[in-house]
Amino acid sequence: MMLHEFRKRLLRGDRLIGTMVTLPTPEVAELLATVGYDWLFLDAEHGVFDAQTLQALLQAAGSSTPCLVRVSAPAEVPIKQALDIGATGIIVPQINSAAQAEQIVRWAKYSPMGTRGTGIARAQGYGWTLGDYISVANEQTAVVVQAEDVDAVREIEAIVRVPGIDAVFVGPYDLSASLGVPARSSIRWSSRPLTTLAVFASERVCG
């Protein structure tokens, strides 16, 4: 089984230090898994990763380091592929409404919480641990959504209250661009009241 106590620790409010993996090289994930990070962020949105590459990265990271996959799009297939190959959770880009967030939860969770299909893949031990995996997957799979557009900021109070959403990741550069400020190496958050609102609303509700 590929799951961990990452979601439990996240919901408890533990400080969890991770780093982003954008290179499709298993040795990179293997090395980063040995240096003490609490989790790894595998970027399949901007990184050049297909499902097979992602699985190789997850295998290289091993069973001791939780990995969350930022999927390529807010769509069912990349979500179930990421979870079936053994990701501890998902990070889903471009979520701008509570309705979108609710759909993400449905795709990521098995019945009765959602509509995730039952695959026989790495996460399920290729069938050997299917029952064990399904019995804990809903509880242990982390679901993180990204707020990276002004529309998400306007809807942030509703988004963060969707059952099953465990955290909100604020995408600073895309959010800045949607507010009319081009991406750059530093952003003065204090001058962007809507962005500050998104951060504080997420923190207040999610903890």
C-alpha cells in the first residue's frame, strides 16, 4: 500500500516541509527522499511527466516519503492515474469555484464519498492489497486545490469549506497575472489585497 499519515498530519496542522520535483529523473526523487523532507511535490502540470515517468519517480522516492502529484489539469483521468500509481495525494490546478472543488473530491474518493473508479495498479498492490487499500484510501488520500485566479479569490470562502478539501495552495505567479501584475521574482503581497484575502481566508478555515 502506498498511503501514509500525511493527510492526518496536514489536517492536524503540522509543519510539513517539502520541495518541488520538476525533472523527469528518478535519481532526483530518490536523492530528495533521503534528505529529510516530509513530502515531495511532483509537478506533472509544468514538468514533462507522463504517467509512466510519474510512477518511476514514485518508485524511486520509496515508501517512506509521501508524494503529492500536481496533475496536469482538473480532470478525472489524470487524478485517478496519479492515485492509482501510488501518489499520497493530488494538487489540482485552476480551481475557481466550490462546484469545481466538489467535483475534484468526487473524482479522488471512492464510493460513498465519490466516484473514483477501482483500478488494479501499483497503489493497490496490483490486486494483492486491493481490499486493504480501498478500506483506507478515502481517509488517507490528500486533496489539495490551487487558487491561482482572481475568480478563485472571490470564491475562496466557499471553496475552502467543501468537505474533502484538505488544503489550498495559492499559486502566486498566475494569481498575480490574473490581477494584472506580470510574474516576477518577488511579489509585494501587501499591495495585493485580494491575494492577501485568499491567503487569510484559506488559513482561517483550513487551519
